[in-house]
Amino acid sequence: RWGAHVAGWLAGLPVVGGPVLYILALEQGAQFASGAASAALAAVLASVLFSVTYAHCCQRSGWPLALLAGLTAWFAAASLLSLAPGSVSVSMLIGITALLLAPYAFPRVSGAGAGRHIGRVELGLRMLAGVTLTLSVSFLASTVGPRWSGLLAVFPVLGTVLSVSSHRAQGAAFAAALLRAMTIGLYSFLAFCFVLAVSLPHLGIPVAFATAVAASLVVQVATRRHLTSPSSERPAATARSVRP
């Protein structure tokens, strides 16, 4: 409805990682979830690498190969991050550095176009794919330690669903623009995880999560001005519509 930039930006909110971390906190305790949130900060790097890899590959190939390349990049990065120090400061440094450098790593695309109407069947399939991936990640996260639990909380569930469906329906340029905007939205996820990592052991689960959600929303609003205006997408779409 609002184009690739707004769609990607909204997808950066902790709508998947947040529930996963909350489930971990209820099942494993606040200290475990704090360690997982710390790992999730660093895992933002893996999420960015997925998006960058998919965005580049989809310009030259179909979605199956682009998805395979993106997931390979994610798993390679996550495996390396699982060996990194678990401190909040180191994880935060990794995450914020990845987001600061991300805009320079994406391919330059033009004419992403505005969003199109999604039918109920396609929307239902997207929702089913998202739910399946979320439940799978939640189940796996509960069977491993806090480090891998945090890494899995940042598995690109929305990135996978939105990139593939957008690539198939609206083209490579739209998918790349959406994934680039998602890295801007991930600042809110970074704020969410940072607040959880430092506050869970001291404030308890309800207060820590409420504070993290508030911080996430504040950062999300603050990053809005860094998006490309949706109106800038319309001329390209209009030009295509009047082409003979």
C-alpha cells in the first residue's frame, strides 16, 4: 500500500524477534533471555548480510538462487558470531556498525514502484509462511543455549517472506528497495534488544519488555526521516503505465 520503503521500514520492528525473546524469558528465565538479547544485537549483522546478499543476487537471478545465497550468508555470519564475545558492549558495537555500513552495500536500483494490492489468498500464504518460520525458530531457540537462541531470534523470517513474495510479484528492484529500508527499521530492533539485555536481570520480565517496546517505538519514529519518500516511487510507476 505504501511502497517498498515503508514496507521494509516497518518490517524492521521486533514483531518476530520480540515474541521469540519473550517466550525464552518465560521458559528459561530473565538471565537466559538477557544473554539471548545480547546475542541478538550482534546477529543484526547476519540479518544485514542476508538482505544485502539477496538484494544483489536478485538483480541477476530468480528468487530460489537469491534466497539460497541470502540464507547461506546468514548462516555463515551466525556461525562466526556464535564464537564472538558475549558482552553487551561488543554485541552492540557489531550491530550498530553493521547498520551504519549497510546503506553503502546495497545495489543501486531505480523505479521500485509503489506497492500493489495483495489478494486474500496470497496474503494468507504469506502469513502462513511467517507463522511457520516463527514457530520453527521459537522451537529451535528453546533447545539451544542463550547465544544461539539470540542468533535464531534474528533469523530473517520477515526478510525471507517479504523478499521472495515481493521479488516474485513486483520485481527485483522492489525487493532490493524493501530490504534496504528494512536495515533502517532494524535500528528499532537494536534498541529493543539493548534495553532487554541490560534491564532483564534487574527489572524483571514485564517491566523490561514494556521499556524495550517503548524504546523501540521511539527509535522507529526517529528513523522515519531517513526513508525515501513514497511519492518518489510514483513517477517511475506512472511512466511505466503510460508507455505504449
